[in-house]
Amino acid sequence: MISKLQDSVTFLPLKELRFAETAVEGHTWFLSSLNDTYEEEEAEYMYFPSISSKGRLLCIKGNDATDGAKNSYALAWPDSLPESAILLKGLTFLSNTYYDYRNLWHGLCALAPFVRWSLQNECVKPSRWVLFHWGELRTGTGSWLKLLMQANHGQVPIENFENSDLPHCFEKVVVMRHDMGLMGKENRRSVFEQLRCKARSFCGISPGGKGRELNENGAPIIRLTLSMRIGARAFKDPKAVTEIFRRECDKVEGCVLKVAQSEDLSFCQQVKILTYTDIVASPHGAQLTNMLFMDGNSSVMEFFPKGWLELAGKAQYAHHWMADQSGMKHRGSWWDNLDKKECALPKDNLKCFDFLQKWPCRSQ
């Protein structure tokens, strides 16, 4: 009987190309034959083994990093796993994202639901991460995300399925494929508060007394951080922008300006600077995800280059949403005006935006 059950295990493509048009909707194109568990105000997830899986374990075969359709999955009973299958003991956190794990914002959105699930389940920690992008295996994240997850979960290895020809079955696994999905606002805030607290502890930062600091004249200190970036969407003339902010800061009693180049800072330096920031001003970009480390009631100013207001769609509001979900105030935005004559392909919005997003912010 066991051999018959083993032979009956059917592996399906991990990424189902038939659902490419609805890749992030419903059952998505990842594990497409399986349905999510929905709980009010929580991110959609799957857990194996479960009642819905009839006690069967999730098994993955393949470690292709360029074509998710070449990897496959199946469900199998614990006592009749596929021949030569490797059983991965303990709890696994398995993520599939449509975006990536190196961008700060997208990586945070992909892995934050696991923090929430852990909080709801006695703060259990995983034995390993398994990361997919479009069903393609990923064996690493950006250093920022790696250290943020380490601060919360400790040192957790990322599985690489070295024996790619053999099925790997998970004793217990939580699967997320919608990023934060349907997670409610208050639950997102609880996740961000947890990550903020853990990151500060990890970096040895204890902001006692923050918010009660006074300058030599007895005025409350207001810490304004101008967060710079290089490359696309950077300020065209950072010195001029800095001078404008310095001039305006000098008009406010207690205002202290700090200029930070995010690419030059370690993870803990970023945590420290933003912990002691009341207002952050920055061009649109992943570096604004560092607002995670600011206290609630802090404020955010954001600058966009040409074409974003007209062509970027809802993605340009990502940091508006994060500020709101973190209890912060998105105080203002600046969009450079778009003159269609400046676009090389004015009749093609997508190509025009791709051309313009490489431009710097003038914002003067």
C-alpha cells in the first residue's frame, strides 16, 4: 500500500504559466492548485500539514533559478513520501513574491506576513527560509532585509535545495504568496512596531529621553533628516537641495538638520539615524523604507521626478501607505512637472515612464 501511495504522488509545475495574466490574484500562478486560508484582517497563507491538505506534507522538487515552471510541487502523506525524498524537519517559512528580496520595500512586504504569523503563534521561529520569485529559487536577500529578519528571528539559514534531483518535503511549512495581502492596518502596524523594537535592540539602541530634548534656549529639538540616494531619482543638485533645507531649518527654533547618504550607511547606522529622526525628507525610493525605524507621529516628505504623477500609477503611493500604517504623517509630496516633449516616446506611456524614471529629481 505504501509503495502505491508513493507512486501516486503527482508533481505539478511550481509556476503555472496558464495563470500568468492573474499571477498575483486568487490562487496565483504559484502552487496554483492549492487554496489559501483566509482569516479576518490577516494575510492569506497556507499551512501544511493541515485539515485542508488531509494531513499531507508539501514537497518541492527542483532548484531552478531562471524558470519557475521547471520546479515542481506535490502533496504526500508522511508515511509514504516520494522515493528518496528528503524530509526537512522543523518549521519552514516559504515565500513566493512577484517582486524581489533585495529591494528594501518589496522585501519587507514579502516577509512581514511571517512576522505577523509568528506573533499569532507564540512567537515561534522557523528552522529555515525558502524563498521563491516567480517560482524561481532565491538563495539570498539584500543585506538590509537579512539583518532585519535576523533581528526578529535570529540566524535562520536560507534553503538552497542542493540535491536538486530529489524531492524535499517539509515536516511543517507556512507558505505566503500574496506579500501583506489582506492584512489589516492595525495588524500591519503591530508588525512594524515589532520590527522597529527588534531592530533597535539588535543594534543596541535605547532611545530613552527622545522627544524630551531641549536646545540651549530651552526649545524642543526637532531632528530633520535629508535622506539622499544615488542613481535614478536622486536629486539633480544635492548641494542646492541641502542648502534649501538648511536655510528653512534655521528658521525654526530647535531644528537640527542631518544629511544622510543611505548607500554609505550600515544597517545599524540607518536604524540609529532614523530612530532619532522626527522628519525625514527624501526622493522616492527604497531608502524611504527606513521610516520603519522612526517613532509613530513622525513625519515624511517625499519627492518624485518627472512623469511619476502622470504615469507611475498607484506604486508611487507605497510610502504614503507605509507612513499611514506605521502611525506616521506623510506631510507632503513634490512632483516635478512633466512636459511630454521631454519624453522620447510620448505616445507610449509605459516606455515613456521607463525613460523618465531614470531622470533625477530637480526639486528646487
